[in-house]
Amino acid sequence: MKKKIAIIGSGIAGLTLANFLFKDKNYEFMVYEKNESLPLDEGYGIQLSINSIRILNKINFSKIKSENLYHPKAIDFYDIQNKKICDLDLTQFNGNKHEYTTLQRSTLIEFLKDDIYTQHLRFGKKIKEVSELKGKVLIKFDDNTNDLVDYVIGADGIFSNTRTFFEKKTNKPVFKNALAIRTILNSKSGLDIDQSKISLMMGKNCHLVIYPINKKKELNFVCILRHKKTVPDNIKTLLEKVVIQNPNLEKVFEENLKSWPLFATSKMLPSSNSKVFYIGDAFNGFLPTLAQGAGQSIESAYELFKLIKDERGNIQNIYFQERSKRAKIVRRRSNFNFFTFHLSSKFMQIIRNFFMKFLLKRKSFVNSYLGTVYKN
Ligand SMILES: Cc1cc2nc3c(=O)[nH]c(=O)nc-3n(C[C@H](O)[C@H](O)[C@H](O)COP(=O)(O)OP(=O)(O)OC[C@H]3O[C@@H](n4cnc5c(N)ncnc54)[C@H](O)[C@@H]3O)c2cc1C
């Protein structure tokens, strides 16, 4: 009999796993999403390095129209006054069919939903109760439907509600005293940047990232800014701290801006139930300063799919060991970037810039710092 799997949450992690199960045809599965629809009108950008592209290619990522994708060839690093410090060649990591890619998040979700939307996705579903029955897990939803499954996959994001049903220990995400302020730009708004590349500008307690998200010259703009409150009283007033460092940025900040509080999980905790797994941000939520959240969601989904398929003994233990090893590498680098991108002392910034120039030219450093993440 086919194994039955319930995936809770239809973000990038849950949908990626669903696509592998769909392609394999040896499983019955359903994705249960609490919202009533997918966020397909969301225009913000996402960067996918080749570790995730390699996996997505196995489920036909190349079918996305090329005009909806971009392949930036480098990252240009600037100080906040728009003076270039150095650059990083991204093509050194690319393979034959795997290129560093940027796109709108909605383009990725649209692609991931394609094959599974009608038969394998149910909206408005929230778990009410779980219990064990005949060696399986019985999930009851708050609309009084239920499902009896062999595996439950928590893919419901950093504030995972699935965990509260199966785990005694909480894994509460920590607010990192920072906000991400985002918009889509239709022009460089007066900045002296090469808009075919990723531009990263580092200032006092903030950094900005600008990159193309398609071939229509639309640019994703995100400003990560230290701030003690999860919701700013006024975004414009808050951004004065950045504009004072470079008045040219005022034009950029005239666009339609939205803010997100940045949370991360400090601990990685194994599942205490051999039939329950966590993937994506539900396993571990990272700071966005290595642009690996979605990439790790994709990786974790694929790792778990392979383990379930291979039917190796003690899947739970192997999954946790391998996933946490990998996630720790990414977490260390994301945290380190967060620290170095935001230095407030002028002196420390000069030292940082000197080391960046020096180290980004060294193949051995680039390979050990980024290659280990991108080439998994
Ligand atoms: C500013 C910013 C920029 C970023 N940029 C990048 C980037 O460039 N590259 C990158 O790789 N990553 C980036 N990330 C991170 C990335 O977006 C996330 O890590 C990734 O989307 C996590 O995917 P997920 O599927 O695990 O969780 P989510 O995307 O959070 O999806 C969880 C899903 O579960 C649903 N859900 C929640 N609770 C329940 C419930 N109780 N029952 C049922 N369903 C539920 C939610 O509605 C949602 O659909 C960025 C993050 C931020 C904040």
C-alpha cells in the first residue's frame, strides 16, 4: 500500500516536497494550508543560488519562461555613499545547467503549485488535534475533516504551529532587532549601480540590496535596518537614519515601502516523534543575510524526500543530523554577514572593506565561505 503523507503549509518548503512526491507517484499526499489562497500577487524578489537550482531542475524548473528569471553574474559591494569596494564573481559557482538565479517569489510559487494545485492542495486547513492510531497519525482539522497518515511534515514556517502539537520543548523564534523594508523599483532611482548585477550597500546599522528579478528591468530593493520594534511607527521617519548617510537614497524611499520584522530560531531541535518531520523555516529560520532561507527550504524538502524514498532505517535521526549540520554552516555565515554588513564605527568599516577586498580575490576563501554553501 502507498504511504500517506500530510504536508502542513504551502510555502516554498512544503510545495517543493509536494512536487517530488508528485513526480515519484509512489505516495499519497496532501498539502494543508491555513490561508485561503497562495500569495501569487506578491512581487518581491528572491535569490536562488545553485544549491537550490540544482534541486529545482529535477522538477523541471527550466520550464519557467526565461523573461521571468534573471541570472546576475556578480555582486558589487559598495559603501553607503555608493562608492564601490569590491565585487564577487557569481559565475564561478555556476554549472552547465545551474546558474545563480533571481526571480519574483510569486513566479517560484506559481511554478511549484502547477502540478499539484487541483489534486493535492487544500486551503483553510488548521490542525485542531493529533493522536496516534494503528501506528499512524490521525490529524483532525478545525473544519472537522481529518486524515490518517504515515508521516506528517511540518512546513508551516518559522512560527510552526505543527510543533506545538507534537513537541514538549518550544523553539521560539527570536526577534533580531532588525526590519526588512522592501519595494520593487522600476529604475535605479539615481544610484550609480550596474543593474544587471546584485548591488549591496553597507552603512551604519543598515545595508541595502538591489537586484533584477526578471528581464523587464524591475529591481527588488530591500533595506535591512536595525530597529528595536517589530512594527515601525513610521517607515519614512525610520529611513531618515539611512538617508542621512546618503541623501541620494531619498528618491528610492519614495516608492511603496513595506516592512517585515526579522526573526530567527536560535536552537535546532529534533522531532520527538518518528513520524513527524520539520522542513524549511519550521526546521530553522535564518537571517536573510546569506539569502539562503528559500534555498535551505528547498534543500531540506529534497533531503527528506530522498530519505523517505530510500526507506533507510532511522530516517528521523539521519535527517536531523544531516540537516542540522548543513543549517549550522548557513546560520554561522548569515549571522556573521549580519554583523559585518552593519558596522557602525568608521574605523571598523575601513578594516572590513580592506579585508573584503583582500579575501574576495582569494579563491580558497571564497570556496570555503560560499562554495561550501552553494556547491552542496
Ligand atoms: C526580507 C527577506 C528576504 C529574503 N530573501 C531571501 C532570498 O533572497 N533568498 C532566499 O533563499 N531566502 C530569502 N528569504 C527567506 C525565505 O523567504 C524563507 O526562508 C522561506 O520562504 C521559508 O519557506 P517555508 O516554506 O519554510 O516557510 P513559509 O514561506 O513561511 O511558508 C509557510 C506556509 O505555511 C502556512 N502555515 C503557517 N501556519 C500554518 C498552519 N498552522 N497550518 C497550515 N498552514 C500554515 C503559511 O501560510 C505559509 O503558506 C528572505 C526572507 C526575508 C524576511
